Amino acid sequence: GDNEVKMNVDGAINKYDQATRLDPTNHVIFYKLAKAYKKKEDWDKVASTMARATSLAPKYANYWLERGYALEMQAKKKAISYDEAKEPYQKCIENDPNYADCYEHLGIAFLWTDDEQKAIENYTKAIEHDPTDISYYAALSDLYIRLGYMKEAEQVLKEGKSFAKPGDKDVFDIHVLLAMVYQDKNSTSEMVAELEAAKAAVPGDSPEGV
């Protein structure tokens, strides 16, 4: 399965599935099987396979994250409710309180179930636990902008901008959101400067560049 997963996902899935039957208590094999299903974006099977992995190894925070993400993707397709993704993300945080991704995705689940305050709290915690990932700043400031908290959004974006590194793809979102803040302030020159910076941050023929 490990040899085939990069070139022949279906073949790898078949091998991993056989391996789970031979050793049904090996959580690592279930994790590998779920990752193979993830390559096919077969989210229902990712979720069910990760459910097996978490039952075998409930202390593995990354297992809970993968299960939550699979449920989140199903919710995005309106197959289930975003509420179903909350418990795995909460379990992830219980087992590793420093896992920033779990806070961010829990924030997404709260946002899509109309609890903006809990979304803000979890986006903020994601930043606290990994202040170098500027995608977290973009998520939090985007929500602030939607709620009309422009001052808070500007503060978060400027902080996130200070962590940007050359080639960081998420800096595009930071510049665009800052442009929206400056547009709201009627500061045209600063708005244009941010949009120019956003344009320069991505290839001209990319969807963002276009």
C-alpha cells in the first residue's frame, strides 16, 4: 500500500483494506487507509475509517482532526450538519491543547452553525497557539469585517502581516482584506497599495491574480 499510494490510489486502498482485515487492531493502518481515501476526496469513507482509528487510539489528536475535517467536507457538500464536526475537533483539543488547526476548524464549524462569538474565540486561540500561520489572521479578520468590526480587523491583519514570509500564499488574503478595511475608511491610496501588493504576491495567471 505504501509503495502504491502515490501512483495508484485504488490499488493502495485495496492493500490497506486487506491489511486492516489481517490486523484489525492496528490504528496506523486505518490512518493510512483514510489518507488514501482522502486523496480521492471520498469524505464519507475517510470519516468512517478515522472513526475506527480514533476508537483504537483515542489519544491521537491528529486522528480526531482528520475525522473532523472529513465531516466538515461532508457538511460543505450539505450531506450532513456542521454540528457533527464539532465533537472530533473538541476531542482533538482535549488531547492536544496546542493544536492550532483544531481551533481554526472548530471555529469554522461554529461559524457555519451561526455562533459567531465561539468562532471568534476559536480563531483567536488558533493564532495564540501558532502566531506564525497567517491564514488564521485572515480567517479571524474576515469574520470581523463581516460583523462590521473594522478596527479589530485592521489590528489583526497588521499583526498577521508582520509574520508574512516570502512566498507565503496566504499573504494574498491579508492584503485583500486590508484593502477592504481601507476602502471602508475611504483611504484610497492605502487600499490601492494593498491591492497592488496582493497582485504581486501571486502569479498573474492564477485565479487570484486574474
